[in-house]
Amino acid sequence: MPTSLIFINVAHFLDHYFLLIFPTAVLAIHPAWEMSYAEALALGTPAFAAFALATPVSGWLGDRWGGEKMMAVFFIGIALSSIATAFAPGPLSLAAGLACIGVFASIYHPVGTALIVRHAVKTGRALGVNGVWGNMGVAAAALATGALTAWLGWRAAFLVPGVVTLVVGLGYLATGLGSRATGGAGRGSTFVHASRMDQIRVLAVVAVASLMGGLAFQGVTIAMPKLFEERLSSDVGLAGIGAWVSLVFALAAFTQIPVGRLLDRIGAKPIMFTLTGLQAVLLAVLWQVDGALTVVMAVPLMIAMFGEVPVSAWLIGHYVAANWRSRAYSIQFLLALGVSSGVVPLIAWLHGRTGSSDALFLAMACAMSAVFAASWFLPGWRRSRPQAMPSAAPAQ
């Protein structure tokens, strides 16, 4: 695997890891600062709002300035932001540090995904492998944060990964990758000859999947630690909760590899239809179950959720010209993150009103039912044939 792709995959791991430090660390922050869980969780809102609002700018800069340069900014910026957050003296400075993490985290998806699609020979498989790295970041965040918080305090949960990532960023700069500016299509870039109506249908489905799917995915990954705290035995402890959450995420983490291969073979429609339907059903089940069944049901849910992640990226990679992809991805993630940035205050509000996570999971089941219905409108893969896109000059 080329060195550049290794760093891009590592960046995907780190992107999800840093965004999910706070949902576990907050379980220790709110009693330490004598705040309710809902009040403390609301401090994470600026991170996800900044993540969403900065995404279009990141995509634009990726197309205009160069994806490799933007990845250097990602590594150094998110590392320094996390280190600064570790030393936050109070709620306002903590929220500001989390917002900075969100700004630099916004770089990865529009820029990194476009780089993967540009250089991949088999887009689906490459997105699947890259997705596994992101999934492992989701899984590692709860485990490492729970352990660091239990042993060294919540500040270490931000400080340690910040220092490690700073070293990785300096290594990226040392390779010279961060000084390159490439654009246009690579050897793996493809597009689909399809009617205008089919393209509109594809982009409409991607929009619905980004909005409703983003709500469900962010809701589950943020609320899972609290859900397990509520429904598992009280003697599990914070480190134990983090371990269970990480185990669930890790068991589902590799789903995107077979899904990516299936995307290249049969297209997106049957895959999206199956996985979104499963999510709707399993979210409704989690609304009701308790105890060990919560963990048992969470595993297939995360398998379906992680498996669906590369579908929209694959669709954009096949229907959007190469020199517009970063911007297309930025719009996709703006829709997803624009809604999901409201998940933190939604969780806080619902938990404050009901005292549990039940209502949230019912709302997410309804959201995924909408994506399931939208998947019917995707054109069949066999109706159009992918063809290599000629190389283009870098966008100016």
C-alpha cells in the first residue's frame, strides 16, 4: 500500500477517535464539575456544529489548495486542539477546545475520501478498507478513553492521543507528502453513464441518507456509552462500559470490506435497501430491550450501520466528476453533520426530559425507516456501466 494511503487511513482512524473522546469522558466530567449529564453533554455541541459548518470550506480548500496539504493541516491542527482541550480550566474553555477539534476534524471526510477515490483501482474495496480504519477509531475511542479516564483522569484522555497524533503529523510532513498539491482524476476514478433523471435520483437518495443516516449514526455512537451505563449492571464501572462499547464497535468494524467488494459487483441499491431496513428494525428493538440483550442487539445494529457507510461515498465517486468530488463530498457531509450536530443537544434534551435513552432510539428508528424508503428510488446498477474517467488538470 502506498505511503500516502497509509496516512489517509490512519487519518480516518484519528478523525473518528477524536470526535468520540468526549461522549465517554463526559461520564467523568459531569460529576467532577458538579453538572448533570445533560448539562455537561451539551458542552460537546460546538464540536459537532463546527464539524458540520467547516466541512464545505474544507472541501473547497481540498479542491483548490490540494488534498495532501490539507491532510497535514488535519494532523497538526487536531493534535494541538486536543492538547489544548486537556488543559481546559472550565466549561467554556472546554467547549472552545472541542469546537477546535471539530473544525480540524471536518477536513478528513471531504478531502480524505476524495483522495481515496482518486487513487483507488477498485473504489468499493478501497472505501471498505478505509472505512475499517474509521470504524476502529470509533471502537478504540470508547475503550482508550474509558481506560485513560479511569486510571489518569479525563484530561489524559485528550492529552495522550493529542501528543501521539502530533508525532504522526510530524512524520507525515517529514515524508514530503504534505507539500504536494495534486488534483484531477487518478487511475481509479470512474463515472457512470446515466440519464439526468437517474443522476438526480442518486443525489436525492444520498441527501436523504446523509440527513437521516447521519442523525442515526451520530446518535448511536454518541449515546452508546450512556445506554450501556443505564442498562448494564451498575458494578461494570467506567472502564468496563468503555470496553463493552469498544467490543461492539470492533466486532462490526470490518463489515465495510465485504460491503465494498459487493458495491463493485452489484451496485448500491440492494445493499442500501438491506442494511437500512435492518437498522430500522434493530433500533426499534434496542428501544425496548434491557440487560445483556442490549449488547447482543447492538452488535448487528453496528454491523449494518458500519456496512452502510461507504455506499453514499461510492455513489458520489461514480456519478460526480473527479475535480468536483471534494466539494460533492463536503456537501454530503454538510447534510449529514448539519443534522448530526444537533444530536448532542437532542440527546441532552431528551435525556433531561425522560431520564433515559429510550426516546432517542425510537426517533433514530424512524429516521432509518425514511432512508429505507428512499433506497427504493436508486437506479439499478446494471442499467449503467462504469467507465474510466480521463485524467483532468488540477482545479484552479
